[in-house]
Amino acid sequence: MLKLPFQIGLIGGGNMGEAFIAALTHSHTAEPPAIWVSDVDKRRLTRLQNAYGVNITNDNIELYLNCDIVVLAVKPQQMEKVLSQIASKPHGKSVKKKRIISIAAGVPIKKIERFLYAGLKESEKKRLPIIRVMPNTPALVLCGMSGMSANRHASADDIRIARKILGAIGHVIEFPERDLDSVTALSGSGPAYIFYFVESMIEAGSRIGLRPEDAKTLTLMTLKGAHALLENRHEGPEKLRRKVTSPGGTTEAALSILEKRRVKDTIIYAIEAAAKRAKELSR
């Protein structure tokens, strides 16, 4: 994979920030000397530097000045402080082009623009394209799913570069920003739904007499195998489900309870509730 010829900075060295660092270095999308990370936790910064060889700083402005691509990997409640910090400095409005990538959930592009574009001319805004991304936690093991939306100032080249960075942590699909709340509900929160179901299967295994460690192994390997079937057999989930369900058999007995308890409807309602909440948070 060809390396990106840019300095890449991450404001925020938490789990997702580290996932980006690990992915960029592992895939050789960027080498450690081209990566910067800032964080308020000095011990975490030292650990990241020792683990990956990246540049560290507790000064967001220093990172901003030194980087061509800035990934905002802070919690949503910290975003205003970080954006104000960058925008309030004269050198924060640099003539050098900088690509901004935000992975903060529920923070719309217009809010980022309100801070970073304040007082800028249109020609200056074009040198500061903003791309909003909704990744998910499997990015920690390089199996992430990201939804991406770019603002009007992002060129095709800006989007290509963002896709290359996000491709290092998994898969990425481009969406209109209005769809990112739905992306958040389905894939952003999605791992939690899977973990909940796995948790329930393991508990059920223990209740029907299996040792907890065996119930866990059976559940995880079943999940892995089912995923492999979905990915490799090119058959939809409904068709594969029907193949497992023999009339009058054990699977049918289980599925009849799920249907009776309206589990499918409940899952759909739950994801709709997540989407509604995502919309509320992004106002």
C-alpha cells in the first residue's frame, strides 16, 4: 500500500485514536514519524509513543500546525473546547491546506464549520475541507465499518485521502450527512446489539447445563461460522435461516418463541430509537 505523503494528527489518544494509529502504521498508510497525537493524559501519550513511535504533544495547536490532516478523535462534549482552541489562534487559520476529519458522534458538520469557518473567506474555506465520519468499535481490530460524509469544500482528492485512511481500519461507505444518524444507529451502535445477543446465548447455555466456558466457545464459534456463511455463500440471511430450520425440529421450536415474542419487531424498534436519539444529539 502506498504511503500518504502527509503529516497526520489525532487530537485524542483514546481507544479510537489508538485504533487509527495502529491501523495506519500496520498498513503502512503512514509511518510513525508522520503521525502526531495529542491528549491531556501524559501517561497515555508516553505509552502511545513507546508502542508506536509516533510524535506526541499535549498542545493541540502544535499538532494542528504540524499536520496536513487533523483527525478530531475527542468525545462530543469536548469538541467545542477543541474547536474554539484551534479557531481562536491566529495561526489556526493557516493558509496551508488542512483536511479535517471528525469521528465525534453526533457532532454535525455545520457545528464544526461554525467554529473553524468563522471569519474565513470562501477561498480560505476551500483550504479547510471537513469530513464527518461515524466509525464503530471493531476498528480496534481493523474490522471497522465507517460511514463518511464530506462538506461542500471537500474535493474528490480530499475524499479519496479520507477513504484511504478509513480503509486502514476497515470498510467505508460514503453517505449524505442526513443519513449518518441512521448509520450511527445501525453500525455505530450495532456491535452492542451483537454483544447483547451473544451475552444472552452464553447465559442460556449455562442455564441448560453447559459450563460457562463451553457455552462461550460454542456461541462465539457459531457466530463466526454464521458470519462466514453470510459472507461466502452469497445467500441472504432469510434463505440461510430457512435451511437450518427443519419442520418440527429444535430450531423451529426456538424461532417460534422469537416470533411469538416479536423479537424482530423489537430489534427494529430499538434501532429506530437509536436513530431518533442520534438525530436529537446532532441538532
